[in-house]
Amino acid sequence: MSDQLPPADPPADPGTTESTKDASAHGAVATTESPQTGQAGPGKSRLKLTGDTIIEAITYGSPAVITILAIFMALVVSALLIVFSDPAILHAWAAFFNAPGQALSMTWHSISTAYSALFEGAIFSPSTIANAFHGGPIAAIFYPISLTAFEATPLILTGLSVAIAFRAGLFNIGANGQFVGGAMVAAWLGFAVHLPAGIHILVCVIGGFVGGAIVGWIVGVLKARTGAHEVIVTIMLNYVMYNLLSYLLGTPHGLQQPHQSNLVAPAIDNNATFPHVGGPPPQANIGFLIALAAAAGVAWLLSRSTIGFQFRTVGANPRAARSAGMSVERSWALVMLVAGGLAGLAASAVIQGGGPPPPLTFNTYGTYGFDGITVALLGRARPWGVVLAGLLFGALQAGGTAMQAATYPQVPVDIVEVIQGLIVLFVAAPPLIRAIFRLRAARGTGLEAVAKGWNG
Amino acid sequence: MTTVTATIRLRATESRRELAAGTFILLGAIDALIFGLFSHPGNATFEFSISGSGVQIPAVQVPAAAVCYAVGAISVAVGIWRAIVEPSRIVKRVAIGVVLVCFLIALLCWADAGDSTAVNLVNLMQQSFAQSIPLVLGALCGCMCERSGVINIAIEGQLLTGAFTGAIVASGAGSLVLGLVSGSLAAGLLGLMLAVFAITFLVDQIILGVVLNVLALGLTGFLYDRLMQPNPDLNSGNTFSAIKIPGLGDIPIIGPIFFDSTIFLYITYALIIVIQIGLFRTRWGLRVRAVGEHPTAADTVGIKVLWTRYRNVVLGGMVAGIGGAYLTIGSVGYFNKDISSGYGFIALAAMIFGRWTPLGSVAASLLFGFSAQLAVVLSSLNVPLSSNILLMTPYLATIIAVAGLVGKVRAPAADGKPYVKA
């Protein structure tokens, strides 16, 4: 391992800057080479190897380490934001030299209240364990984590939708529109058709998939047939679908609830709602299992099937795929069909979950599709990565709501978006994290090769 | 190989000619057969001046159905002509314009036939221009960034940042001009973040744009709840008032549309001209485009690639910031969560639709602004169509245009690719 000293401090004389530049360039070359020279030799014992691997992973910043540090940094930056947007604390800091303890304790109190509420809302709350010992409900212990899974369900599914399109080289900003497509079909099947319990659930889920898949397929076919750019088409289809939803919700023979002037659909049948896992709703339900199954399905599709291989080849290099005899156009149409279907499944999870689920309204779609982009990016467009990212964001969402309720002056739940954005930003820029934590430079661990430019 | 490419290109022109001609004839048929046949009996009335201002022009009454048949016939004729002749580029564009205007006349005649309310065309145009300002500026920001080779999906975030900062500074400092400047600077700061991460840290630019949008949405939402909600003084709702340009503003029809608006419209004019001429007629623009198409070549001849990109991304951000400030201190005054509501994404689409040229982006942005306003006007008339269906049309029209008429677009060759010196 070459221990290059950092270049000497630049001298004040501007005439010698050239040599300083040389020195830093040399240092950079040496550090990029160091990982190879730092590999454990073949003679070392297995145990030693494992130890070295772990130490290396930490000092060089493996993807997992970078992600953890990124989460930490995001929480630190957000804590600063919480503190410096509170006028009372700012006043205390203004009087820092009169009463330093006051400023520090107020700062600490503000951050610790917010983040402990965030944690207790998302993972578990120690008080519920104490209650359980005194005869309280045991299910309450699992309530926060169940809520996290509940919040994560649609995020995982829209994340998978964006991720699978990324793998085929397409940028799907239209998961929201596909969500609406799925939501309309799932909701209609939910209230207009009456079927026995198990079958009704299945019919609605399939309906949601099909509804989203149609919207996604339109994008893929237009791209394949005419070369219309998928970014424009997905953005435009989002607005088309929002307006179509509003229109149908305002039409008595469309999706509107009878004798209702608001834009609300009828509640779906009880037979069509997902059974949940104990405790008061909203709770994790079989929607979460569907999301996991979808992740497994996407993982199988991408890594084990011919179609998935074609997707990945088209994503990596469409020209090579074409000269290898694959139909790039067919892959585009198919991958958008699947992506749309996954976004439609997210809609079915929202429409049928959270029993009794709220009926479909004109803003049920929220920002699930756009959050899906962040989830897919953080999950590096890998199916199981998307599941983990979805769980993390679900936890932040669940905890953020609890935090807003538990703090005074209120810490708005919008901070969750800031934390999410910062996490992805830091994960995407490993050199920054390395610089902050003085990690050694290493092989690429960023989010490279996930997204592509306009020219594909 | 060359012959194959040539054949493909020829075939593409052929199919495009058929498609264009078919679309023209179809629109003509809609003009005559749908709008003409199904219009209420009676006249359509059009007004050309805003009440109580300058010279008044008498309103015009036309027999609705007859006009529909006439413009339909014109469109069909243009379509047939287009199928036979392969005209030059400019003539093609004029043909598209003629058919669209015909369609519009037929639509308005059909909507207004027999209705007592008149359609005020001047008001319609004036409002469309106003609606288009954030779109135009956002799309110009996109051109600035992407011509130098940096993809900017964060236009939405930059608009939002500009809107928030504009409102809070204008209210807090009591100066609208200060609000405008700081809105622009704040969005420029977001541009600087984009530049630092994209150019220096080589972060994927699409990821970056998405992240910056999320950050801007979260941050403005958080600060809105945290600062503006408890202190209404920080969101006081002041707006710029309209400035009428002496002389020009008094010209009938043209005056109220182009020369009687807030400072934002005039800034927009200036920026359109500066950026269009700057990108295509100056040394600066040549260098920017060289950096966006082939950075290695640009570097070889001594152009500072990274510096050019930094400068363009930050300046682009500042342009978008002005558009953002318009959303608050230029129109409604008050800031609200997610006030940009997707304008940035439409601006992005407008830029791609306009093929990465400032004038093309402006035309596409105007199309969106105009159709949105048209939907508002039509929903005030007695039209048997839901406003949602009307609001849907600009987006559907874009999809059809992108799929049928524009086809495959080509971004600057190095767009989105970070430049690392070999």
C-alpha cells in the first residue's frame, strides 16, 4: 500500500502553482492504484482474509458502508435544518455567550425529540415493550414496523417499475400515470363487480396490473414505432391520466359514487380488501407480500429469463442488441408493459390495502410514481436493492408522520423528503462521502450505469 | 452501408409525408364534419379589444357552420397538396401553421355558435402569454444546460426554489425587485449544486436532477410550514403591476397582447433573443455547442470544457429562477407547497419537443400555455365537453405531435456525459 503524503500546502507564490498541480495529479494516480496493491496475498489464512475484507470494505467504503454513512450524513444535515429553522433556538444561540448551556440543551432537546419520535414511529417504541410486561398488548410492539411495511408497499412497487425500465435503458417518469391507470381498473372492479372473497382480491390485483400495463405499453409502443421520446410521452400521459381520472370521477356512470357531487368513487367491497396482520389498521397486509413477490419475479425475469437478458442487453447497448438479432423495439414495448403493470400493482396495494381502504379520489395517486424514481435510484435498479430502499423510505414516511405529531414547534413531515433526497445525493456521490469521512479512494461504488442520457 | 442509410432516410421522409398529409386531412374533416355539422345554429362572436382600454375594435360576428366548412375545406386542400408536393422546410411549417389556425377557428366557432358570450381573442392571447412565462424560462434554462452537455431534470426544483425565495424575500424585505433577484440567485444556487455534483463529482445527471427536485420540494415545503405558516408577514402576496410600454402598448390588438404586462414578460423577450442569438450567432455559443457535442475536440482547441459547463448550468438556473419568481410575485403573489405543479417537467418536454433550440422550446411552451388557457375559455362557454377532457388536449396533442410529426429527436452528442480529461 503506497502511503502517498498529501501534496504540500500550495505556496503563496503564484509562480509555483504548476508544480503543485503536478504533485496532486501524481497523488491522485497513486491513490487509484492502491486498491490493487492492497489486495490480501493468497498465502494468508481464510480467517485473516475475512478480517481483511471487512476492514477493507470499511476503509475503502463498500457500497453498504457508503449507504450507511450517507444516511448518517443526511440525518445530520436535516438536524441542522430543524435547528436553524426554529426561531427560539436561533435566539438562544444569539445569546450563546451569556448562557451557552441554554443554547446547547435546546438544540439537543429539539433534535433528540424529533429523531426519537422518528425512530419510534418507524421501528419500535421502547414504551410498548414496557407496557407488554405490564399486560399491555404485545401486537403494539410490532405496530411501527408494520406501519413501515405498509408505507413501503407502494414505494417498492413503483420503485420496481422505474427500476426495470432503467435496466432496459428507458427513463419511466410516468409511474404516476400508470398508477392512475391501475387505480381506475382496480377500483372499478372493486365496487362494480361482486365476487367471493379470495377471487375478488385476485381479480382486482390482476385488474390493477392490467390497467397500469396498458398505460405503460402505450409508451413503449410509441417509442418503438415512431421513436417518440419516452420522457415526453410519460410526462404527458401523467397529465392525460390525471384529467381522465378527474373526468371519470365526475361522471355518474363512470367512477363517481352515486348521489355524490364530490370527485369520489364508491368504497370497494369488503371481499376485495386485503386482509391485514392483526392490530389496528393501517397495517401491513398481503400487499406487502405481493410487493416482495413482485421483487422476486423481477429478479427472476432480469437474471434468469431470455426476455430479461434482452432487456439488459438493450439497456446496455441497443446497437449491439440489434446486431445480435434481438428486437430492440419489442423489448421496449415489453419492458414498459411490465413497468406499467408494476405501477398498477402499487395502485392495487393502495386501493385494496389499509383496510378499510379510503375510496379512490382525484388525488389518490399522490407522488408514489415520483418517489418510485428515488427508490429505484437508491436501490441501484436492482430488485432487492429496491425492496431495501423502499423499506427505508417507508420507515421515514411512517416515522415522519409520528415526528410531526410529537414535536412542538412542529417539525413538518416534509423533512422526510429532504432526508430522502440527501440520502440519494450522498449515495450517488461516493467521492464526497469519502472526502468527509477520510475514506480511501476505491473502485466505483456510485450509482453509475443506472440512468442514461437522452440519446440512449 | 451508405445506400442502406439513404434508403431508410428516404423511407422515413416518405412515411412522414403521408403522415403529415393524413393528419392535415383528418383535422380538416374534423373541422367540417364534426364542428361544422354539430354546431348550434347562429353566429359566433369574437372580440378584439379589452374593455376600457385604448382603441376599441368592434366585435365580429360570423356564421359558425359556414366558417367551419370553409376552414375544413382549406385544411383538406393543404393536406392533398402536401401529399403530392415535397415543399421546402419553411413552407412545410407554414402549412402546419395554417392547418392549426383553421382547426382553432373551427373549434372556437363551434364552441361559441349561438352563445351570447363572445370569445375575447385578445384576452385569450394575453393570458396565454402570461401562462407561458415559467414554461418558456424553464425551457430556456434546459437549452442553456443541455447545449453545454449537462442534462437538467431539476428545472421543476429550480422553479420551485425561485418561487419560494422570491415570495419570502419580497415579503420579508418589502422589495419586489429584491425578491426577483434573490429568486433568480437561489435557483442559480441549485444550478451550482447540479454543476458541482455533475461536473466535479461525476454523479449521473438524471439521478441528480431527480434528487434536486425532491430536495427542493421537501425544503420549500418544510420551510413553508416552519416559517411562512406561523408568520403570514413572510408570505404577504405582493405582486408586480403591469407596465404598459408607451406608444407600442396603445396599438390595437398587438398592444395589449405584447406590450402591456409585468416586467417578467419583457425579461422573457430579452432572454429569448439573447439566448437564441447567443447560442447560434456568437463565439460564446459556438464554444458552448462544441462543448456539448464533442468536448474532447473542444478541449483540444483550448476551450475550457468544465468552466463552460459550470457557467452555463448556473446561468440556466438563474433563468429558471426568474420563471419561478413569476409564479409567486408575478402572478398569484402567495407561495404554496408545490406551486410549480409540474411546470418544470412540461418545460423539459417543451425543450425536447423544440429539439434543444431556444426558439423551438419557446414555440412548444407557447403551445402548452395557449392550450391551457383555451381550455379555460372553452369551459366558460356552453360547450358539451368536460373541462377535464379539454385540459387533457394539450398533452394528447403533444403525444400525437411527438409521435407523428416530430419523430426521433437528437440531443447534443455529449449531453449527460461527464467530461474527464484523458
